Amino acid sequence: MATIKPFKGLRPPQSLVEKVASRPYDVLNSDEARREAEGNEMSLYHIIRPEIDFPVGTDEHDERVYQKAAENFQLWQDRGWLVQDKEAHYYIYAQTMNGKTQYGLVVGAYVPDYLNGVIKKHELTRRDKEEDRMKHVRVCNANIEPVFFAYPDNDVLNAVIARYTAQKPVYDFIAPGDGFGHTFWVIDEEKDIETITQEFAKMPALYIADGHHRSAAAALVGAEKAQQNPHHRGDEEYNYFMAVCFPAGQLTIIDYNRVVRDLNGMTPPKFLEALKRHFNVEEKGTGAPYRPNALHNFSLYLDGHWYSLTAYPDTYDDNDPIGVLDVTISSHHILDELLGIKDLRSDKRIDFVGGIRGLEELKHRVDSGEMAMALALYPVSMKQLMDIADTGNIMPPKTTWFEPKLRSGLVIHKLD
């Protein structure tokens, strides 16, 4: 069962939150962070992307860069740009995109729950990316950015959240650039804090939706600290890491699409003919983009034309939670079998486009001559994600894309 706790969040004053808050470190590169932070000395990018305080081209993994993150983190506290709450709280963080709002609970997730599988993952992590985030957590001695969890829908928690969200929020702003709404409340009633803790204690599992590397890094640093402390008790702050937990029913996974540089020596007509072995191929014209309309239906953009590809039933097994996924079907029967792309993580002939960019982005990448074809997939469901995590399976690379991304800097969790 899941163990969580409230924590004394480190937060910006209400008047500064829009100056401090930023996009997550991993959705933009150094140059983009440098541009977004320009003219804003309070931006969290100086802590999560501290290479922007060095000359252009400085390696973001330079030890001086990590040290700068810690220096800036302390400076933000010294200047009052981040202030720690006096009492431990849970928090509510709501995100609004395209008129739809999802309400997350910000909690301290339990490190042993990650290590023993109560916190379930659905993706593999890379050790180099884990180590990068571990260094950042170690040097700052804090979880600067939260991870994104899902939990089974719960009416009791919904009622608690509804009471608080009927009140005036602590933060309420529209983020520049994406136009998404970010709203924040503090849960300060002891009985509500106890109720939340007790309801999570009834849950057999929590699910990482987004932030597998941050989750691994936070948990591994917590475990390190436990081993290094000869007086370890188990209730120290480092035994917990910051997560925003959303009801699974409120979350929507959007499509995560593929673009490929060449057709592996085939002409477009020959490629289309080869597809017919495993798919029903229908041309959809040169006009409006064709969007997949169901599981096992794909959209192909090739040579100025849109096509519908529907996988034949013998290409997948409904009883195989991995084999039934459209990413698996397309990887096996298109990318590998026809195009010779066997490793999605390392092959330079393939790239990935989050559905937030739209099908027009796929068309642009092909029409520009950069890519030879684009493949759009029907999005994975939360039920599929949770079923796969529950069975201990791992999804293929680049399967899920969650939007909106969590805004960083609304609250921070210190490890002592």
C-alpha cells in the first residue's frame, strides 16, 4: 500500500510566482532556457538549467554547473524568492488546457515504495540521465522539480479537493508561451491531511505517468542518504520525494508520433504495396490531415498524400499487453520489418514528435524534405498504461506523451 506524507514546501511569494516558475528542465535545451530566462533574474532556469549562467557552449554536465545550481538555490532562499512553509502541508495543483482542468495532490512519495514496486513504472531509464538528476538532487539537497504520478480514482479525495478548490487559490496564472492555466492551493486542515494520508494508504499502487528519470534519481539519492546515515530512523525527509498525483480518470495521454528519414531503398509505391501484407491501406487524399480514429488505426503521410492504415487482426494478440499496443505493431511491422529500424532509442533515421505539435508538424517535416514519411498513432489509454505497469511489463520507447507538463517552481521539497 502507498505511503505518503505532507512536507514543508519551499515556495515563491504570491507576487513572484510567475517570475520564478518555469517549464521543466527536460522539455527545452540550453539555448531555449537562456532565451526564456533573459531579463528575469528570478527564473528557476538559473537553478534547473544553471549552464545559462555560463558562456554559451558550456557543458551542462560540468561540475561547475551543478555547483552553480546549489549556489543559486541558496541565493533564491536568501533573497526571499523562495520561502519555506512553517508547517507540513499537502498542496493542490490544478492545470487547465483547452478548457479541461485536472487536479493533482502534491505529496511526499515514499522512497521504499519506489524501490519495492508500490510506485510502478512503465518505461526503462538510462543510467546517464539518472546520474545527471542524482547529481542535481545531491548538490541542491532538494527535489527542485516534481514527478508526475497517477492514482486510481477516489471519491473521498475528490471531495477534499473540491472543498479547497472552491476557495481562493494561492497562485493562479496563465503561463507564457503555452497559454495553460496553473492554479495552486494549500491544504492546511489537519483532518484533511490525515484523510489524504489514510486514503493513499488504501491504494495498492501509484503509477509514474511522466518523470521516470526524476523518480529514479530522487529515490536513489534518498536510499543513498539512508545508507550513509548511521542513525537512520526511516522518518527523515530524505525518505520522501515530491510528486504531483492526479486521478487517473482525469488524465489524457496524447499521441506520440514517428517521422522517418528514408524508405530503406524503396519507392513510395513499393513501400505502400509492402504495407498491405499487414495493413488495410486506404488513401485519404492531399487535403486535411487524416487522424487515426481507433486503436490499431494509423495515419501515414507519404509523398504529399495521407493514408489510413488499419492493422489486420493477425498482427497482434489482445491477450498480450505489450504486443497489442500500436507502438509495438508499428515498430514490428513497419519500422523494423520494412524500414530496418530496430532500436528506437539509438537509430538516427527516426525521430519522434509529440502530438501537442499537431499533424501539421508531421506534414511539415516531410514536405520540407527532412523526412521521407510520417506515422501518427492513436494514443495509448491510461488503462493500458496501468495494466502494463501492474503486470510488470515495460512499454516500448516513446509511447506516452502527457500534456500539459508540470510547471516547476510552484513548490520545492527539501531533503532535511
